[in-house]
Amino acid sequence: MNTMALLRPRPVGILGGMGPAAGADFVRLFVQACNAHLLRTGQTVNDQAYPEHLLAQVPVPDRTAALITGSDAPLLAMRQAIARLEICGASAIAIACNTAHAWHTRLQAYFPQTELLHVAREVATQLKALGLREVGLMATQGTYNNALYDEALAQTGIACHCPLETERDTLMRGIYQGVKTGDLAYARNCFVEVAQRLHARHGNITLIMGCTEIPLALDNAPQAAHWHLINPAQVLAEALVGRAYDLGAASP
């Protein structure tokens, strides 16, 4: 008998709503990662084998705008949502928004008994294991300003190439006037343009889609078939699966 099948997975939480489509897509990635884990470990794939996972789709104030203006408006909304997830029994929580991790340290301090996964650290760990030495980063202006990925990647010896200011504006248009309004075609054009420019300057490097809404449009672009793209939401979902099945879970 597979003893792993006897271990009951722990409940985990997902803080979404930033935006709602990205939060819903994160649940899809999480379920896919659970399925892959069950198959990989030889367990029976059925409804009862999946961990309890709680999604809080919360209308958190705009993270990038808050970082630019120095506001902590998103902090209270996220703190309240995490408290509800913790009360419901979540043993570890993934925040389905890259930019929101600017408040990660403070949020973790509020909830010392519950691990809040850190997306950039999870990505950096995976990229280091792949032996990468340099990557390109497509993200929000708030993520660039906060140096979220720069610091995590630097600790693993990976150089991070960021777009020029005008290209960052293009990414923001793709996110706000594209994905958030449902115009995925416009978003795709914006994201492809920036990806092509990063490749033109730095070669065919791996690109981190460092906003949960970028993969919603870029993954389906014909050009993307020839690129190596990293979806941090997928990496984070896989890490949350590891916590749910207690596979070497880290302490908060």
C-alpha cells in the first residue's frame, strides 16, 4: 500500500481578486498541480484525494497605484481576507498577485502561525535549479519599483533584465486596458511587443511573466510557442500543492 495515500492533505488558502480572472485561473493551476502530484506519487485520482482549498476573491485596492503614491490601502483588505482564510483552517496561503507581495513581510508578521508563500522566492528557487543565469522580467510598474524579483533573483545569482520605461508603459496598457477590460487581443499585442524587444536586446532568454494577468493573454500568442516563458502563478500553485501535501513545507 502507498503510505502517502494515507496522509490527509492540509487545507490551504488562495488570496485572489487581483484581478478576479487571475484568481480564478490560479485555482485551475492549483488543481492541475494537485492532479500531477497524485499521478506522480501513484495515488488514486479522485475527489477525495484533493486538498481543501479556500479561495478569497477580494476587491483589493490597486497595488501599483498604492506603491507609486506610498499608500497602504491594499494592506488592510489583504489582512482581513487572510484572517478569514486562517480562521477557516488554511495552513498555508498563496497570494495570487505578484505586485501584492510588496506587503508580504508585513502580512507574514501579522500571521506568524500561517505560512504566506513568496512568489518571487519560489520562482528564483526553481530557476536556480534549472541552471539559468539571466532572465527577462515582464511585470507591473509596482513590481519593478519594489524590486520584488530583482532581489530574489540576485540572491540566487541570476541577472534580471527589465524593459525600458516606454515598454513598461506598454505592459501596463496591456494589463489595464487589455486583460482587465476583457480585450485579450489588445493585451496580447502589447505583451508580444515587449517580449520581442527584450529578446532583441538580450537574446532568447527566459521571460518571467511577473503579473498574473500576463499569461492570460501571452500564453496563447503564436510567437510564444518559440519562447521559454515562466508563469510565476504556476510555480506558486505547485509550491502550494507541496504545502498541502506536506512535502517539506517551510516555516513562516
